Amino acid sequence: MINLHRVPPPWRLPEGVNLPLWEYLNTPRLAAEEDAYFAGHPLFETDTRVLDERFTVPGRLVDLGCGAGRHAIRFAARGFEVVAIDLSQSMLEAVQRKAGEQGVSLLALKANLCDLGFLGEATFDYALCMFSTLGMIRGKPSRAKALHDARRILRPGAELALHVHNLWLNLRDPQGRAWLIRHVLSALSGRVELGDRQMLYRGIPGMEVHLYRWPELKRELLGAGFRIEEVLPLDEVAAQPISAPWLLPGIRAGGWIVFASRR
């Protein structure tokens, strides 16, 4: 249940945040359970490997939506100068606690990814926005603002690593196809934004994630001032790069890890 004493009226919610996401951000048990809940998750193993292979030279790195700090702490231990940003105080406290336990240094900041004006332009060599964090931001204008801010704080030529889910992964099973048909009809009528899916997530009803289509994601990255450097279409279950990635990757992929540089 949402603690109504802690929930601001809708007009005072942070940009890109609705009531279920507010509850997610303000539920301390989620930070406490984070590592155990996702232990052995195949996507976590894949994104760790590809990030470590791509980002090899230590520099200034910002983790946008750091969660409990799985990437931030690892890169800090590798000698990167890390700024870990999240809107959940509980997640940031978990990051700081684990960093202290492991003897690594980083800066943990509570901030909205749609409002990073306090960070200077061209400040970072690397940026991360993983595990569909971008898709958790509510509303296309707010997601576009987050991408523009991510681009602004990167140095020219520096890279953003981004993960999102694919809308068409719902074609894989009967339940997903039934939802997709209803959803597309609702989107055509203007009742919902195409790609927004509600679910019960870790005990929180009504949580939403935006599921992208590849042309949509490409358009938003280019519009924010990025150059797409590499795209890894991932299998929905194994979270490994799909075989024959040239064959209909926009339909077959469960999601993508994209590396994009500031133009």
C-alpha cells in the first residue's frame, strides 16, 4: 500500500514519475532485496560483460539510475571516478553502504534523470542507463529530456550505454499477443501511449515500463544529439546477442544494449 502521508499530490510529483513509480522509489525493502532478487539474472551477466569489454580506460563515469550500485561499485573498484545517481534514497544508501564495505570511493547523488542541470556540460567520459531505467521514466517528453541531459553532460565523443526492452517481445506468447492487440487498439484511440505496459512489479501494482520499437529508439537517440556506435539485439530469455542479428532484429530481439556517442 502507498503511504498516503508521504505521497505528494499529482501536480507535485517529480517529472517523469507517477504514483506507482513514487511508491517504488520510496519502498525501502526493494533496496534491501535488490541483490538477492536479481541474483543470477542473465541480463545482469550480459550487461556486465559487454560494459567491461567496452569501457576499459578509467575516466569519469555517471551511472544514471544506479539502483543498488551493481555497476557503479564495480567501475569504482576498477579505478573509474564514479557518480551514482538515483531518485530512491534507499537505493543510494545501499550503494554507499556496499561501497564502504568494499573499500571503494564514489559519489552518490539523489536526483531526477529529467533534471540534471546541476551537472556541468561535457563533464563525463562515460554514462550508463541500464536495465530499462529509461523506460521507467513516464512520458515521451520526459524521456527525451533525460536523453538530452545525458548527452549534454558527456564530453564530445564520450559514450552512453543504454538498455531498453522491445515492444514486440510480446509476440512470443499468447498472453503477450492478446495484451498487444488490446494495447495497440487503445493507443490508436489515444487512450494510452504506444509501448507503455503496466504490471505488478515486486509487489507494486500498476508499475509501468515503456517498451520501445527500434525506429522509435533510434529516432530519439539521434534527436537527442547522439551517434549510434553499436547495437546489441538480445534474446528475450538468455539475454545473449541473438543469432543472425541481421535478420529482423527489430522483431526478434527481446531488447537492446546500445552504445551511442555524443556528436
